[in-house]
Amino acid sequence: MKYVEFLSVPARSYAAHDDGVVQTGNVKFIEAGCAGCHTVTQKTRNDAPEEFRNIVLRPYTDMKMHTVTDAPYRTPALWGLGRNITLLQENGKQLLLMHDGRATTLDGAIQAHGGEASGSRAAYNAMSSSDKAALIAFLESL
């Protein structure tokens, strides 16, 4: 049990932090309002077991229930997204995104956002092609 308890969270490639396109995508992610639900940082509670107290994580979620499609569901953490995409592609598996798997691309997942996230979707759709590509590159770097 201790093995599972002490597993680390998914980490981004260090190279992603030096990639100008990824950094532009990060800015566009925030400007579009995506970080309103896919909150960049969270902090563990101060009453957690001592070794896990007050640790700042970057899960890209707020862990709250939101109405994005037809029904409320918890905002998924985006950490590890890029590694999962790579793993699926390398093994010839289909990418299934959103809570019901109906999106097969990151663009498709963004387009599937409605409800509280419709403003973010509209902001993404108003971006230039290069800004959209940068936002996708950012997501793939997580």
C-alpha cells in the first residue's frame, strides 16, 4: 500500500517549458478561460498526513462539478494528457476524450464543451489557426 501511496503525480517534460509555441498555448489556454475549470494549481490540505501537507500540484482541474454538456460532472485533471495520447498512439489505440469518449481529438473535445464552458469554446474558435495550434501543443505537453 505504501508504494501506491507515494506514487508521484504526472510531470511535464522539462523541454515543454522552453518551447515558445507551448508557452504561447499556455497563455491562450488562460486567456480563453480554460483555467477557470482546469485550474492550473491546487494545494493539498494542511490536515493531510504530514508527508502530503501543503504540497502545490499542477493538475489542471478544480475538482468541482460543472455542467459542460448535458449533465454535471467533475472537471478531469489534464495532467498526464500528453503522455496518455502518446501511449495510445504508439499502441494503435483510439483517443477517447470527454466524460463519454465522444471526442477523438483535442480540438473535438474543445468543440464538445458547452454549458459553463461555452465561452471558452467560443474564445478558442475565435483564435487564429496558429494560436489554436499553440493551445493544442500546450495541452499535448501536459
